[in-house]
Amino acid sequence: MSNELTISRVPRPFDPDLGREACAMVPDLTGEQAELIAGTAGTSPYLKGLIEQEADWLTLALRNPEHALGQEMKDVRSLSPDQLKSGLRQAKRRVALLVGLADLSGAWTLERVTSVLTDFAALSADIAAKAEIATLIRRNKLPGMTEDDVETAAGMIILAMGKMGAHELNYSSDIDLIVLFDETRYDPDDFYEARQGMVRATRNFCATLSDKTADGYVFRTDLRLRPDPAVTPVCMAAEAAERYYESLGRTWERAAYIKARPCAGDTAAGQRFLDTLRPFVWRRHLDFAAIQDAHDMRLRIRENKGTGGALVIPGHDMKLGQGGIREIEFFTQTRQLIAGGRDPDLRVRGTVSGLSALAAKNWIPQDVADKLTDHYRAHREVEHRIQMIHDAQTHKVPQSPDGIERIACLMGVTSADLTADLTRRLTEVHDLTEGFFAPGPGASPAASPQVEFDAGVLARWTTYPALRSQRGARIFERLKPELLARLAKTARPDEALLALDGFLAGLPAGVQLFSLFEANTQLIDLLIDVVGTSHTLAAHLSRNAQVFDAVIGGSFFTDWPGQPALQAELSEALVAETDYETQLDLARRWCKEWHFRIGVHHLRGLIDGDQAGRQYADLAQAVVAAILPCVEHQFARKHGPAPGRGAAVLGMGSLGAGQLNSQSDLDMIVIYDPQGQDMSDGPRPLATRTYYARFTQALITALSAPMAHGRLYEVDMRLRPSGNQGPVATSWASFTHYQQEEAWVWEHLALTRARVVAGSTDLADEIEAFRTEFLRRTRDKVRVLHDVSEMRTRLAATKSPAGVWDVKNGPGRLLDIELMAETGALLSGSPRRDVHSGLDGAVAVHLLDVAQAQELKDSYDLCWSVQCAARLLSGKVIKADQIGQGGAAFLCRATGFDQVEQLQAALQESYGSAARLISAVIEENADGTQ
């Protein structure tokens, strides 16, 4: 197989005589190679000069371009200090010539062309910088450094920015660098001397690259992207740069760091620095405020560069002008900034790869990504041809007809075809991107709703915290007509206005959320729906507005993933964080988003109360199971690994049964098995019992402590052996002994709903095996029913219902039917945990007949539907006259009734019927009690 340069196209010579002249200087050309050289040299004065200078080398390079390129890179690495300037310049000539011919001939793709240019630039910077560092070390100008430190440039960090960072260098590009140094490698007393040496090395290596000599130059260098370049040295400490970005960094600097890459010097230290900037670049929430920032930058560029106005091809700036390269880059980077904080897959440096990632995650349509990718590559090809003419750092189409003809010649087309194609492409890019940055005015109906809203309510909005900043107020003013128009379409606009008012009053800040709504107006309908229906969900939104991010993520309305997938997702996110408090805060944000999703799905009728109950339980188990290893790791750092087999978390009550509502706390017991170990083995060892007691407290704190994003769940440990008088964590031996020898009947009833939700797999299997075997033991039916009767009496005395809408407490309501189901499960020996199965167990032991069991099942399902919906509407027992029209409609929809009055009557009838049935059954079967 031939290694020669593959030639699939050749340029037309602008001046055939100059082309023939250049061909005569290069020996042993094939016919195709001669055409390529003639077309290139006959059009580009710059490339003609390179051909003449490197004629003999070019003959060999055309025969095996990959070998020639590799040899140049190898030769550069072996340059001695006195050969560095001339050797780098010769290598640059040869690389530029080979790249130019490979590009013009179609042998290399755009990505290959830009990658080779970028790799050579990085190699040149690395060699030049380390040569300067070596000189300073020999002169003892870098305190504490030796020759061994030259390999890592004594801590000098060279970050490639812009096109160089993304491996997208153009043909005649300068290179944007930020140069820092790792100050931790130097004694604090030597800081200023080290910085002075680093500044000198930076200036010198940049001069090595950019100074024009008789041999030319290597790369023009630009260091102005560093923090506050007017007042900072050309090389500054990494810690100082980090402090700048944390306190003063702007959106354009965030965008710049999307493409940042350690390319030379101490690349490991460079990567550590970029890792510290990750929270600055990639915000945890969807950042739609970046759209306005990017739009403002575009307008400033147009104003400063004079690139606005009508599209005219002669003189048009292919980079900064209308429909140009920068518009595609801005479009891509802004979308990445918006969503990249939540989705690491979007954190790619290249423009083409960025568009592909955005389309894959449904942030932009695939056809838009394909079109912009095609236009981007075409624009870059034209840009390269413009620069190849004179090696000029320009992006402008020539003004003269001859200049345009030269570009057309290099592209193998006519001037007319080139102009027409450019016009089409620039126009389409502008059309595709402009609407994203500068959406047009809303439709006229939104501007003037046909409803007179309370002027007093509207007037007080400007006093709320979210509207006090000028920027927040400006965005809201643009948003306000759309909000009012959608409020006007609700069944009760005045009621909806007051609900929205409460939401706005609770918002601590507004810029991000208002920007989100402005860019995604479909979310306004969801907001109005939520605030007009559920005061609890609306209050939750005010405190946690970032949960709206999840709605736009693309999967908000997809099928429920299930508990294992949720646990895996959260665990993966937690493992990526190393700081314990950051892990706990991340878990809170993550949980709130999924919690919000369940509520919205229930509110909109996508799921019913039974499905919502299972999903809330899945979410809780996923959180506990994912948080537990984080607590274990944090605790082990101080006190050593858990003695024995570790601990398991036994979910009790509704958690164990797999059915929670939006306000449920978590009933849990922590069981551990020390396997004979008396102490932990760690920096601060603890006795086993103390270890697990403190560990359990740490777990409770991890779940329930209020943090920046609130708490995860309230935790109730009162169902553990001996209740509040017993140890907070229970050993496996103590648990089994207690259940078999000391537990009350009510504790055996509670065991019917128990389920291990997290922790040691071996221990979990043993707990479940014990539970199953223990429940199957024969029990004294009369004694059990006698105790159940006494429990009902105590519950009636201590937990009287708060009204007809309290479906939980009281005879014939949730707790009463659950008690009956637990009794059926215990007496029948059934290991199943749900209420329906427990009632079936009662049928199996002849406590109930099938019709009675079905009646209780129907009563329970109605109560649960009301409970699940009511907890979403209000954090406490609802009052039908205070939940508003939207709340009443949701309550009826969730329970299958047309009117609230009908539902209320059905509840009262259900309570009475179920209470009478349960009382009769228990009294009839407990008659034999001594």
C-alpha cells in the first residue's frame, strides 16, 4: 500500500506561470503532485515561498507525509538550546507546508489539519518553556528547584485556550495561552523570587515562539485571556487565579474555560487547577442567564468590530461577522454552559463534538446540529484558504475581485459559486442562531390579557427579593405579559394570581429562574398549574426553584426508572464528589428534583395515588441506600471500618411496605452484626456498641440535618427494640432474641411490614430469612386479637381524627385498616407487606370473608388516594374550603369523584362501614380471652 499523499482534488492556479516555476524547483514529482504544487504555488505567495525553501524536503514528504511529520516532531524534541529558535522555525515551515498541501489536496480532514497544527503548537510551547526553566535552574533563579524539575517545568502551568484548547487551531492562528505556576512547590518565603523567575521564563519562551527573525516565526502568542491582564503579571500563581475566578469571574471567562486544556509544562498541576475551576465553569443548575450574557457579548463584538449591517461577501469577516464561525461557537458554548453543570457528557471542548453532544441529549434538534456542523466545517475551510494566501491572521474575505478569485482557486470553484455558497451558508447560520440569542417579541395576546388583575398585588411584586436586582427586574418585565396572559386563561384568574404572588414572595432570587422561563415558556403553564393547585408544592418551588431544571432535562415525563436505577444514578453522582458535605448537599438537590417530578406527575394525572406512593418509597430507598456508603466511609476515616459484617437499615411502617406520601418520614431500625469484634480499628477506635450507636446518629444526621438545600427526610427510630429506651442501633443477636422472647404483639405486627432497604447484603438476607421464618410460627389467635383490640382502644383515645378529611387517624381509616391487615399477615404467616395481601391473609385464617376483605380494600384505597393527594396539596390535614378550585379539582380527579361533596359523603360512609366491620370481627374472634 502506497504511503504517498492522497490527492483527491487540486487547486486552480491563479497564475499558471508562477505554478510552473515552483514545480520546476521540486524534483521527482508525479503528475498529480505537480498539479497540486502548480495550483498551490500559482495562487498562494506564502506557500510558494515555503515550497521554494523546502523543495528537497518536500519531495520526501510527499512520498510519506506521516513519516515526515513524525520525524519533524522527533527532531524538534531533540533540539539543543542554541538551535531552538532556528530549529523551531524550520519545523514550523515544514509543518505549515505539509498541512497546507494535505488540506488543499483533500488528503486530511479539517479535524486532522487543526489537530496537527495544535499538537505542533503545544510541543513548541512545551520545549521553549522548559528550555527557559532549565536556564533559570542552572542560574539558581528558581529556589529549591533542580534539574529533575525541568521535566515538569518547575511547576509552570501552560493552559491552551480557545481554538488551541479545543484542537481547532486555524492555519495562521495565534495561540491563546494562560500561564500560571504551582506556588505550592515553593517555600512561602521564596514566593516572590519564584514568581519573578516564572515571569521571566514566560516572557522569554513567548519571545522564542513569536519573535520574527530571518527564519520567520513559530507562533504569535497572546496571553491576554489571563485574569485582569492590565494589572497582573504574565505568569501568576494558580491560587491567585483561582481566587479571581471565584470572586470576579465573568460569563465570557466561563465560556473560555470550556475549551481550556493543559498543553505544556506541568500538565498534572494544570489539570488540578482546571478541576478546582469546575464549579465556576459548570454551574450545578441550568444557567439560562448565560443566554443574555452571550447575546450582550455578541452585540459588543458587532459594535467594536463593525460587523453588523447587511450581509456583503467582499470584506465579510468569516469569524466575527453575521452567520460566521463565532456565532456557531457562541451557540454551542452557551448551550453547554446552560446544561453542562448537570450533564458531564456536554463538557466537551470541540465545536463539532459539542454540537453532537447537545443533539444526543436533545438540547438542540439533530438537523440543526447537522446543519451547523456542515456550515462550521465549510466556514473553517474558507478561513484557512484566506490565511494561506499571505500567512495573515485575518478572517475577512478579500475586498477585491482578484482576492476573491484567489480564494476560489484554492477551493477549486469559481468566484460566483464561492460567493453564492457563502451567502447561503452565512444566512442559514444567522437564521439558526439568532433566534436563540435574541427571540422576537411575544404574540400580541400575551401582551394584553383580557382580565383586570388586582393592581395592588401587581404593584408589590417590585418589592420582593427576586425583583430587587436591576437585571432580575428587567427579565421579569419581559416575562410579565406572558405570565399574566396565562393566568388569565385559568378557571379562577384572581385565585391563580394570589397563588403566583405567594410563589414570587418566597423566591430568594430571580435572575436564573426568570431566564429559565424566558427561554422555556412552556414551563410557565406548569408553574401556573402548580401554584394554582398545590400550595405545598408551590412553597417547595419557592425554596427550591432549581427543581425546574429537571423538567427541561429531557427525561422528566418518561417512564419511572425504578429503585435500582435511581440508586445507581445517585451513587454514581456521589462517588464523583470527594467532600462529604458536598455529597450530602448533592443528594438533597437530586432527591428534591425526583420528589418534584413525582408530585407533578401526580398533579397532572400521569400517575395515581398508588403509583405515587410506590415511587416516593422507591426514591426514599434509593436515597438511604446511596447515602449509607458515604456515611460509612466518612465515619471509618475517624474510627476505622465497621466491626464485623457492618450494618443494615430495616425499613419499617410505610417505608417497609413500599408506600409513602409526599410528606412521609422514614421509620427505620439499624441492625449490626459485630461477629465477636469488641472494638473498631482506626485512628480513634471505639467499642463496638458505641461505634454503631454513633454511626447510626451520623446516618440520621446525614438524612435529616438542614443544609443549604434543606433536609432529605425526617427519621423516626421509635420502632426499634425497647423504643426510645433501647439503644439507637441494635445488634443482630439482640434483635433476634428480643423478637423471640420479649417483643409485644404490636412489635410482631410491625415486623409484617419490615423490609431491609440498605446495607450489608449478607446481613440483609439473614434478616429477611429470620423475618419470614418467624412470621410463619403458629400464634394464639385469641391472644393476638385481644391485644389488637386493646391497641385500637388506645389509638382511638390518643389519635382522634381531626375531621372528615383526616383519613389517617380514627376507626375505619388508614391506620385502623392497616392494623387489620397486619393482624391477618401475622396470623396467616404471610411474608408479604402490602395491605391487600394482609387482608387476604385475614381471609385465609377465617377472620374475614372475601366480601369483607374487598370492602376494606376499597375503603383503604379510597383513603390512600385522598391521603396522597391531600399531602401534596397541604402539609397537614386539608380543609375543603381552603384548597381552592384547583386543589378541589385535583382531589376529585385523584379519587374519581365529580364533586368534593360527593367525595366527602363517600369518605364518611366508608369510615363508618369499615369501623363497624373491623370492630365486629375483632370482638367476635376475641371472645375466648381469659
